[in-house]
Amino acid sequence: MKMKKLGSSDIEVSTLCLGSMTWGTQNTAEEGHAQIDRALAAGINFIDTAEMYPVNPISAETVGRTEEIIGQWFARDQRRADVVLATKHSGEGMAHVRDGAPISSKTIPQTIEQSLKRLKTDYIDLYQFHWPNRGSYMFRKNWSFDPSSQNRAETIAHMEDALGALQDEVKRGTIRSFGLSNESAWGLTQWAAVAERTGGPRPISVQNEYSLMCRLADTDVSETCVNEEIDMLAFSPLAAGFLTGKYQNGEIPAGSRMSLNQDLGGRKTDRAFEAVAAYLNVARNHGLDPVHMALAWCETRPFMGSVIFGATTMDQLETALGAISVTLTPAVLEELDAVHKAHPMPY
């Protein structure tokens, strides 16, 4: 397992990260615990979760359940020191928590305390804001994104307010570092600049959707990541399962994400299936498992910190772990670039 320091911090993480968003709906607590055991045995030390998990569906009744499942594992095995733990504070509009209140110095302390209680731990290694208060172009909103209603002064004031509260938590020892999610290049730059000006914790990571089929980060965000020492944590590196090939030819496996979310959050388009066919052809031509190829490709990106993958079965987990030993050749990388040029932004 390859390891690296995350962003400008001294926190060392595996370049594959175990996602947990199905634990509590599609997966039982026992299945979640078994996944943690297997991932750690394979050399993964990084687990990502969020206060709003699990998903598929998200509901008021299940908010926090995934953190509770991880907390049960910590209580059972007493191996907290073996895990780099990341969780997230939901942004404005999440009606099931705090009545949808925006992130602020008022919400941060109570939200951290609630996560710590569920996780049965004294500290969180990486505390992330799940999405910006001002909104985001992620989740297919890029097609109609319009920032003209944003108020720059209010945004900067919010950043100063939030970083002050986060710095208090760093001093208390409840969090070790700060990260962002679903952020833009401008947002990352402003968070870094405000942190330097105020002395608040500097962001060390940004968790955005990134895969062979979703490469919005390749230009501005990647440049920001490299120059600001903010590492990318890629979520949905298998494009919500598309890149496994399991949805080709009209297939919708029982219990799969598409069986629960018919359009995969706006990802299901004719162009998506065409792109998948082209990527599967590259894997086939080079004798690669498409899952291994997709995960290993993400790891090659110069701005990547860790690649977050999830599994609903142990077989899926074992397949993903096979990417640990895969190195893509220059010929494969060249063909993947060619497919991207032929099938850009398929959803």
C-alpha cells in the first residue's frame, strides 16, 4: 500500500481510502465492521464518513448512523490509533440536521461534539465541510452554474468566522486538521488566503467527485491543489459504479445503486454508456480489471491525496483492494487520454 502525507500536514494516509456511506442502509453494522477489518489488513489506514451518512436514501431517521457504526468498531477493537478518520459537517440546506442552518461558528462546536459522541473518540483527524454555504457546481449543477448572486464580502466573513471556530477546536484537541468538499478553485484559494491571514487551520484537502468520467478538477482545481498544497480526495472514482461495467446493456443488478437511484444522480445518459464502453475496451485490450484501472488511474494524478472507494459486498471490497498492486503503463494512460478526448463530460 502506498502512503503519503496529506497536503501540507504530517498526517500520513494510504492512497486508497475506505468510504462508508452505505453503512446503515445497504450494509449492516456487522458488514461495515468486516469491511474495516479487511481494509486495515490490506494496509488501508484511512476511513471517510459524514454526519449525514448513510445515503440511499438520506433520512432524518438515519442521520449519524454510519458514524455510530464506526464508533462501535472503535469501542470493540480499541484500534483508534490505527485509523486516520475523516468526517464532515453538512452545509446549508441539509434539513435533517440543524434545520438546514449554514455552517458557522455556532454550528461547528456542537456538530463536532455530536460526531465525537457517535464515533466514540476524543478527536477527528480530518474535519471537512461537506459543501459550501454559498452553493456549488458539483453534482451536475455545472450545466447551469451561476455565481452572480454570491456576495463576496459575506463569503469571506463566513470563512473568517468558521476558521476561528475551527482553530478553537484544534486548540481543544477535538480535530487535527481541516478539509473541504465540493469546492471550487476560487473557494480553495480564498480559504487558504484567509487561513494565512487569520492564523486559522489551513485546508489540507478537498473531497470532490473525480473519475475517468468526471474530470472537472483537471484544470483550475488541480492547479490550485498543487500550488496551495491541498490534496484531492476523489469520491465516486468508479463513477457511481458505471466504470465496473455492471450497468451496460440495460443491466441493473439487484441491490445496486442504480436500483435505488434510477438516474444515478443525473449521471445516467446515453453518452455515459458510450464512454463506459470505450473505457472497458481499454481495460480489455490490456488485460486489466476495469475497477483496478479506474482506481489506479486516479492515483496517478499529480494532485491526488487519496482515492475514496465504497463497497456493499465483500467481493466488491476484495476487487477494489486488487488495485493496490496495479501500475498502469504509459500505453494505457495514453489510451485513456484518447478516450477522454473522444467522450468528454459524459454526464
